[in-house]
Amino acid sequence: MTELIQTNWQNKNIRLGDKPCLSLTDFFVTEFADALYNELKDSLTYQKVNLNGVTKLNRGERELGDTYFGKFLVKQEKEINAINTLLRLSESQEFLHFLSNIMQEEIIFLRPGTPYLMNEGDKICIHDDMSDPIHSCAVVFNFTKNWQKGYGGNTIVGTVLREVDIVTPPEVPFQLTKLFLKKEKKIITPRYNTCLILKLKKGFGHGVSQIKSNKNRLSFVTIYGSYNRDK
């Protein structure tokens, strides 16, 4: 499966270290990246998610609703061969070994990843993805073409200054919070065929600024864990 990743990333000795994130550009071989882009754009059906206005986006729709292990729903007569290949790659021992070297701890697969389609007005509030203490990193594959910083939709990563509980609708199964980051934050503009690795731990936060353009922002996100975090 690793033949789908550009050779220079396979053979490079990469470490995240103390940094909150790491961006690997031109990650997949071109043919695979383009196939994923086309399927994410044209083949999947998406469902609107709105968490009390603080997070708004479109999530790849599954036959079992919010269950991560359900199959993705596709448009009539469409196929998602590349997406299914990405799902297999994401849980393969080769990719887990690749992530373990970067994170310097044994990374385990938790659940299949999810595609996201964001457009004008959408945003993701600053959060830490630490609903489970064994969460270790989030891997974001970006398939957004010709994006500019001024469009919004930039990933914001930084150290948490404070955290505030906010009003949570009854249909949301967890307490919504709003994180505020320190001034020294990193702003990452979406770039096509990039693998962004986010360190997950209390004290780090990330989110996506509100989109101001009528262009689409496409990504595929998987969260990984490590039992070392539970010790």
C-alpha cells in the first residue's frame, strides 16, 4: 500500500517532536490523489452537520448514520474505489508504522476516517479531539485545489489559553466547549495533496476558520490512538 505515497516521504526520517503539527506536501502519487479528489467531489453524498452554529460542515454520509464503521453512501452509478483504497491504507500496518515513527510512540488504528466537504459559511470551532484519553494524532489529507488564505477555511493550530463550556443542544451527545488559543498560533492554508498530522493532547487545540468563498474545501480525516497515553 505504501507505493501510493510519494517515495521521498517513505524514505525520509520525519519526527513531530514537540511541535503541534507537521505538514507533508505532495504526499500521494499524483494519479491516486487525483482519483481521490474526483470521488470526494463527485461520488459521495454528504450530510449537513451544525453543532449550535459553532461548527458547520458537510460530512460523508454513512448507511448507519453516525457509526464510523458504516459504508459510505454514494450517488447513483458512482464508485469509490480510491476512497476504499484510502480506508485500507489508513489502517494498514505499513501506515501505522509510518505514523509511529513520526509520533515516536506506537500508534494504533481506532476507526475509519471521514470525508468532509466545507463551503461558504462553514467552520470548525477550536477543539482538541480528546474525548478519549488514548487519542494521539489526527491525520488530515487535504484535496482542496487553488485555495487562497483570504478565502478563510484555514486550519488554526496552537496552545490553549482557556476553555469555556457553551450551550449544547440535547441531540449532541457531549458537552460543547469553546477553546481560546494563545496569540502564537499557526495558520495553515489548505493545499492540494497534503498530509497534515496534528498532535492530540490536552493543551493543544485546532479548528478551521469560517469560509468566505463559494469554493469547496475537501478533506479526509482519521484519528489515531496510542495506549501509551493511558499510562
